[in-house]
Amino acid sequence: MLKNDVLSILKSNKGKYISGQDLCDKLNVSRTAVWKCINELKSDGYIIDSKHKSGYILMEEPDVINYTEISPHLKTDFIGRNYLYFDTISSTNDYAKEIASDSPDGTTVVAEEQTSGRGRIGRQWLSYKKQGIWMSIILKPDIAPNDAVKLTQVAAVSLVGAIRETTNLTSYIKWPNDIIVNGKKACGILTEMNGEIDKINFIVVGIGVNVNVVSFPVDLQNKATSLFIEASEKIDRKLLTASILNNFEKYYRTFLDEGFFSIRNLCKEYSLTLEKDVKVIMNNKEYVGQAIDIDDDGNLIVMFKNGEKKAITSGEVSIRGIADYV
């Protein structure tokens, strides 16, 4: 895309002017085309100064997470290399599912805002514009359909790793799909599969991160938080977006090559759910027990008060702490 090429040249020459003619020569386009791209970049929020006989200089970059901004920090081979960026979208997961059949493995859909974001069990997910990371990754693994659910936990350990790499915060996993910082939910994961009895067509792993959200509605204030609120400083969304994708590819490959074993160990290490009394909601009934393990299939093992152990699958229950959200 010509606009991205112009931006890349401006970024590589940051701090000095580059003439319009040099841009034309490097890109083999007309001055009119360069001028149009410069205006588009200004509309996107880039502060670009122009001076007669000197050319253009990039003065300031906006807080956006398009491919041009995150690619310098991206170390992946295929995750996020086909990167579809939107200013506003209804739902990254819904769009990813629409295009998945014709998209390469690792295609990533990213938006600055979702108007109909959602979490598990159809819950609404508030996706504030340019205050979070709202993304969906399309995967086409050669695994059994029953193993698809484990990718939620691959994503969970990836998020914990990325948050630790790019912030001063420590985060944990509330089994199976919530990332918790200081007792409140900062990130959520929604994994959806399209397949047959013995074959996966594609999997979409949706990730929502409350990065620089300043405040939440009253009904969510005891449950939800953002990295900004917990760190008391603005978080670089570009670095965090790239780190999530880098970590995801690393752990996804580990899962495909070595199985769930090492992912399971990390899930246990990062878990806030294990060794706690939990309320298990199944079929509109509540049962209290203690979470004692995560098994080889990614299920939560709960010991109930009557001594019965049960493997809880993420699709059939809601897990809550006894005293609070976690």
C-alpha cells in the first residue's frame, strides 16, 4: 500500500526532511500521489511538517496499532504477517470467521474499536476506541477438534508473557480465559471453531485487552480493570500488540510440536484458580468445590465437598470465586 510505503520512508528518516522528489523516485510515483498520501497520513493523525525546497518531516506519530506501527517489533514468521487493520468494526471475531476460509494461517484482524464486541456465552465486551487491543487470530491447525479448546489456554499464557514483557505488571489466569491483574479482569479470550466431527476447518482466537481504559461503568468497576489503571501510566499499545503476537506464535508452535504438556505447566504456574474454593455453575445449579488441578486436556479438576472429583470443561460451566470475582 503506497501510504504505508511513504510512512515507512518518513519513519526511517525521522528527524530530517526528505524531499517530495526523493519520495517520488524511491516509490516510482508522481508528486500528486505522494501529496495525496501525505494528506491521508495527516488525516490518520500523523503530524507531518512540509517546507518548500526541504520536503516532508515526520514530527509526531499517533497512538494506532496498524501494521506499519507494530511490524518493527514483530518477530513472527506467520502469526500477524497477514494483518488486517480497521479503525472501527462490529466484531473482529465475526469478521475473521467470515474471511477465514480464504485467508492464510495466522491472519490477524485488529481494530481500534468494536461496536459489537463480545465475550464467552454472548456477553458484551466494551471495546473503547484506541484504549485497548481488540484482535482475532485465524488458525488452521492439523489437530483433533477436541483439542481446539486448548488454544484458549495457549492464548492465556501468551498474554501473561506479553504483559510481563512490556509492563511492570504481573498478571495471572482465571481459568480458562480471563487474565487478571490485582484481582480484576484486564483481558479476555474467546475461541471459536468451524469444523466437522474429525476435521477442523479453522479456529478463531479472539483477544481483548483493556490497555489504556481510564474508567468503567459502575456495574463493572469491581470486576474489570485496565493495564493503565493498575500501572498508573500509559501503556505502549504497539509494543504490547507485537509482544502478544510474538508470544502467541512461540507457544502455539510449542503446543503443535510438543503437545499440551508445557502449556499446561505454565497454566498451572500462572493460575489464580487452583487451590481455591470455587463456585461451579452447571445447568443453572451451583456447586461448591476446590479447584485442584488442570488436566492434560485443559480441563479444570474440581474436588467437591462430597469427595467427588470432576473434570470441568470450559464450554459447560461458569467458574466464580466464593468471595469475589476470582
